[in-house]
Amino acid sequence: MDHQEQEDSKTMQASGYGHKEQEAVEKHIARYFGEHTARLTKEVASGMQVGICIIPPTSQRAYYILATIGMGAYPMHIPAELAQYKLERAEFLITLPPDWKAFEGEEQWDWPIRLLQDAARLPKEHQTWLGWGHTVQAKAPYADNTRLCGALLVEPQMGGEQEGVCALPDGQEVNFYQLIPLYQEELEFKRKNGAQALLERIAGAGVSYVVNIRRPSVIDEDMRDFLENLIDGAQDHARVILQKNLPVDELAAYTHMAIYLRWCIEQDLMCDLFVARFADLVARVKQGGNSCWEDTDLRVFLRDEADLGGYLLLPYFNQNGMAFANWYYKGGVQGPYTYFGDLDAYAKKFFGEKRYESGEFLDAAYLFLPWTKESYEGIAEILSKRFREWRM
């Protein structure tokens, strides 16, 4: 972007805010974060304009600040029990080192802008909300020169006492959150242990809140080993249920995992240790029949069995089971299909296209699939097909 384009972008107003609201937010950004020298404005979702203010380093602050302006004009869908805390409106920040080439137009330099824009559109597109301690995640690392692939939302780290909240003229508030880019193992650690535990790790490791694409991970080797073996965990799906306030039972977080586990037991894909440790369960599943189905709820098994802890891990499976899970379930990186992609397609067929497209499921239709023999048999047929394709 040349100088003239930067100057032109400065004149663009982020739509959505009224004039007085816009003025209040701009004054807040200038007071607590600094005067911006450029503003990039883009429609990030249907009818949603969000600007990015580029605030350059100063003699007192040796880093860039990039701040959204416009996201807060679109109230998020906050759970009713949190309505009193005025969390409906938010803007995002990220801090970059002074040598960051913010206008190069290349992936390795532009990804923080894309991160801010993508995070800003998520609440509107998915009818949800983002706030302190929440994370956003990309499908792959942000650029070829880093493993960073997600971000944690925290309060601004510039040191001001009131920088995190902007009061609007009508008494509403806009909350400012800083995005801290994370590695995959750090995202998984946060999901398992919570945001505060991760922040303590970050503080203990002396990691700066200014982006460093080559910083060391704050997760130890034991945790990395666990995450490398992790196929799926119910906590991630329980969090989706909570964040989207979905009208489903807590066991819905385990349904798709239980279906996969049952199919693997039937196909003799479990390791010898698992079969020996849970011999009675394996025998009941392999016995089959309606009575067995009703008496063997693997969702409850996954939830209550202390040795499993709500997780599916690669070592539970034999050699074929691990290889197939890596190819199909664990991200689908090695194969053309993914378990969640097939689950979504099955849900569309199961519920009917009209209901599926109605918005009822908030992009999480797999969590509405029932734990029934009919549903299991439909998904098991898909799993068997994918297994045959994997073996070809």
C-alpha cells in the first residue's frame, strides 16, 4: 500500500456506529493506544464493515498496535446470564514488533490483519460471542514462516487502567481485547486447563505480548506428547454447546466420539491393552442387538471412565486404528476426507436440507445428532466406506 492509499483509507468511516459513537471509540483508541496513521476498511461479513487502525511505534512504545474499529457497532449474542456485564460490544487489538512490514501485501506480513478481520466476523456469522479467555483458531498456521495458528483474547496489555472499556454516549460499553497468537499445543492446553492456567505459563516463560513468530512454546514435553496423541476431546465440544447456548444435553458433546469408538470396537481396531482393560464393555458391544445397544451407552463410558477422561487418544487403537484415525479423524491432513465433514453432511441428510439451512443448529449440527441405533448405523456405514477407501 502506497502513501496515498494510506491517506485515502484514513478518511473511511467504519459503518454501523452512529456519529457520536464513532467519535467516542476513535477518541478512546487515540487516548489509550495512540494516533493511527492509516486505516484499512473492509466488509468482513454481509453488511459488516470493520476498519483496522494502524498505530505506529513511538519513542515510548516500541511496537505497532493494530486495532479494529467497527466490530463494536454490531452487538454479539451474549448468554442471558451474562447480560448484566455489558459484553455485547467488542473491538480487538494486536501488537507487532517495530520492524513488521504491515503493508507489504504478503502472507507473512498480512496475517495479523486477516486474524483481526476473521475474529471480528465470527460472532455475526455464527450467532455467538467472543470475550476474555476465548480463543479463535485457523485451519493451518498463519504463514509459512511460523507455527502460530490461533489466538487467545485477554485484556489490553499496554498498562492503562481504563484502556479496556470505552463508554458510549448512551451508557453502553465497548470492550477492547488483545489477541495473543498461540501454537496448536497451547490452544489445546487452554481448552483442557483454562485461560488463566495458560496465561500463568506465558508469564512464567517471560513471553512478550508483542507478536514473535519464532518464540518458544510454553507447553512442556509431557503435554506435547499428550497433544500429539490426542484425536478428540469432549471438552472442546462442551465449550461449543456453552458458547452457543445450544439446547442439547451435556452428553451431546460425546455422541460423535462414542459412535466412532463403537464402530472401531466392532471393527477390531482397538489395541490389546484397551480390549483387556475394558473386556466386559467390548464383549457387550460386539454382541450387538437391540438390548446391547440400550444397555451400552458409550457416551456415559467416555464421560465417566477415569482412565479416559473424555478423550480419544491414538494409543487406545491398534496399528490400523491409529493409522486410520490419523488419515481420517485427526484433522484429515493425510486424507481427502474428514470425520467432521462427513458428520456435517450426514446431519444435513438426517435433519433435511430445509431444517439444516434454517440456522437452528448454529453451524454445529453434529451436536444435535441423537444417540440412537438408526443414527449410529447411518454414520457407521460412512465410516466403513472411508475405511475401505483408506485401505485401497
